[in-house]
Amino acid sequence: MDILKELGIQKINSGTCYGSGTWSDSDQNDTLNSYNPATGELLGSILQATEQDVEAVISDSVEAFKEWRTVPAPIRGQLVREMGDALRKKKDALGTLVSMEMGKIKQEGDGEVQEMIDIADFAVGQSRMLYGKTMHSERPDHRMYEQWHPMGPVVVISAFNFPVAVWAWNAFIAAIAGDTVIWKPSSSTPLCAIAVQHICNEVLAKNGYNGIFNLLIGKGSVVGEKLLHDPRIPLVSFTGSTNMGRHVSESVAKRFGNTILELGGNNAIIVDESADMDMVVPAVVFGAVGTAGQRCTSTRRVIVHESQFDILLERLVHVYAQVKIGNPTDEATLMGPLVNESAVADYNATLDRINALGGEIVYGGNSLEGDGYFVEPTIVKAEGDWDIVHHETFAPILYIISYSSMQEAVDIHNSVPQGLSSSLFTSRMQNMETFLSSAGSDCGIANINIGTSGAEIGGAFGGEKETGGGRESGSDSWKQYMRRQTNTINWGSDLPLAQGIKFDIKE
């Protein structure tokens, strides 16, 4: 494929594992096939990493860290800056590959690569802002301060829905902090990861570095489990389901390792009686239909004041009818496929459950015949306390729920176990301040008059409750990738002891 060659991938059936400057192509590696979810086309066959590959990459990453941690942080930032420049040159090609392998529309694929570029720029600035604090000691002739040191090899386990951006959110900040990075991408999007690694390799080789960014593609039972349990890995950043996040958290905690967890979302928009519907409608549609509902920040619930319920529903149905479903590389397409057959099955199972509850499917509700994993975007009249509404289905299913008071809306909003992104559309300051107060949204992200989907790299991204509690990016995100140390310097000639204790040290 021309697009793969443009991204430096000359030979598809190798390069599953990169570490210490070499690609592994052992005869013992199992094969992983990557398919285009829109057409069913085989994009490539990848060799999966073995346990021996995992051990080699971890060992090499540990050794590379010993040198990388001594490189001044601003110089580390320069390397990341060059990574951003390289991504700018490859944006169109990499964005196309994201669209082909994951299934999001081309505009979203390009936007994901732009996120990588933006976080690279952000990380460069952070490389000169790894601040510590100086404080006064209670002891005379003493000085105290705090400083931050690199942690070691950091593991990034990313999900299929953002096959390149999530890696960059972690890897670029970890790199300027002085850590090396080991990436285990989703087995649904291996070619995207290989393409990024090739871009990394070009920049690293030009600057004389090796082993800073490493790649392991393979089964969770082989690659993932070994990474979770290895004591040489001080931090695991995991993006995925809540159920798998529990396993990651428990496994790493048993060895006193650290985690960043970006798990499920069940995001809601509250629409009060004063909301501007011309703003509400595009926010809801973009949030619910974008990436075919396969974002952690996708809008899954709209909680609407009873006076506006019928008005909003009518307008949503009107716009949903205009959503073109098809090949994501077609510029006219607004919604691509789900990622695989299992995702379609989850969509259908959820609709069966809705029908059993007596829910009214107002729009959509069908999987589509033919090649690819296409479904219709769906709107359902629902009750806020239904179990299925509290469950996150990774598909374009939107529940619309009525409320009568602001307190009822907040209660419905906060009743789900997830706590990632939230939004309120209002023209009333009292409702806005209520939503943003400690008694309002219980999510990690709370917005006013914008939707739930997406985030800017300057703000901390992450959520509460079953979303995991981790944060990526933001003003002090670098602290998660470093270890904190308190230092005390006695520059005097005496050694005062606590509680006035003294020893007679002279004979």
C-alpha cells in the first residue's frame, strides 16, 4: 500500500516489536491480521511479540533510561519538538492510515494527528517548567527544597479508538520528564503504531539516541500481563474499559507500582429551559455520532428540561437524518463503521435490552447489511434510572431523558458509575454555577455551552469514579511521570537533633 510506504513501512509482516534499535522478526512470532473495518480489506499481517521479545525490550529500555535521565530536560524537549515537526510532515498520511485502520472519518484522523503535534509543542514548554519548591527549615543554617527525578521505563497501553494520540499524550510528557517509553497499542490498530514508531526512529537516529521509544504489539496474555507485573516498570498508563482497568490497577498496585487510568465514560449534556438550541443541536450530534460513538467522551445521555424535550427531539431527528454513513476516507462521510463485529453485536444487544424495557427507539436502531461494520446512529427515549442507561455501550446510541428541576437533572447526571465528561447548556448563571460547584457535576471535566466530546491539551484530561481518576496533560501533568524527592542541606557547623537530644561525643 502506498500510504504505508509513505510512512516508512516497507515490509508489513515484520516490525511488531521495536527495541534497542532493531525490529524483531522471530520465526516463533504469531501472526496478527489488521483489517479495514469499513471494507473488510486485509491491510497487513503483523508478527506478534513473544515473551522473549518483551523481556528484551524491557531490558533495553532500562538500559536506555540510565543515559536518557542524565540528558538535560530542555534538550529532551528539543527531541520532542523534532518529533512534532516530523508529525507535521506526515500528518496527511498518518491521518489517512488512522481513518483506514480504525474507521473514524478522515477529518477526525487528521485531527488526532494534530493532537499529537499539539502535545509535542506543549511538552517542549513543559521541559523548561519541571519546577521544585524551596522552603525555610526550622533548623538554623539549613536549607530545604523539593525536586523531581525521572521514574524509569513507562508503559503506555492504548485503545483502538485513539490509536496514536493517546500514546503521544503520555509518551511526549514522559520523554521530557526523562523516562523511556514502552508502547503496547491495541491489536485492532497495529499499523498505526508501527507507522508512529518509524517516525520516532528517524528522529532518534538523527539525534544519536536509541531506545527512548519502544513498541510491543501482541496478545494481552503475553505482552500485557508481563508488563503489568514487571517490577522494573514504575508506571503503567492504561486507556480502555473499566473492567480491564480494574485488573490493571490491582496488578500494578500489588507490586506498589503507579498507574494512570483513563477508563469508561457515560457522558451527559444537561439542557435547561434557557438553552440556545442552535448551540445544543450540533454539540449533541457531534458528541453522539462522532467516531461512531466510540470515544470515551462521546455524548451518551441528553437530560432535557421537560419544556424543551419535544423541541430538541424533533431537531435532533432532523439532523440525524442528514448523517451520511459510509467509507471514512470519503470527505462526504460523517460517520464511519464500528471497529469490529463484536462492537456491532454489543450495539444489537443493547437495542434488544432497550426493547425489553419498553424504550422507544425514535431514530435508527439497525445494523446495516454489506461490507464493513456499519450501524445507524440511534436516539432512544429513556428513563434515567434504567440499568442499560448506566452501562456504557461503545456505539452511537443516544438516550434522551426528561427532567423538571435542576436538582433532578444533576441527580440523574451523577447517578451513573462513570465520571469523565459533562456539559450544561444554559443562559442562567445560577444553573451554571450550581453545575460547576461541589454539589454539581461529579465528573473530571465539566463544560458550559460546549459539548462533552474532545479536550484541549492545555487542560488536565481524565475523570472520577469508574473512569479511573487519572489525568493526562494539563499544567502539572509531568509530575505523574516523575518521582518526588525532598532534600535538606546543612551548611552550618552544628548538627541539631530533634527534641533537643544531645550526645556527649568527646572522650
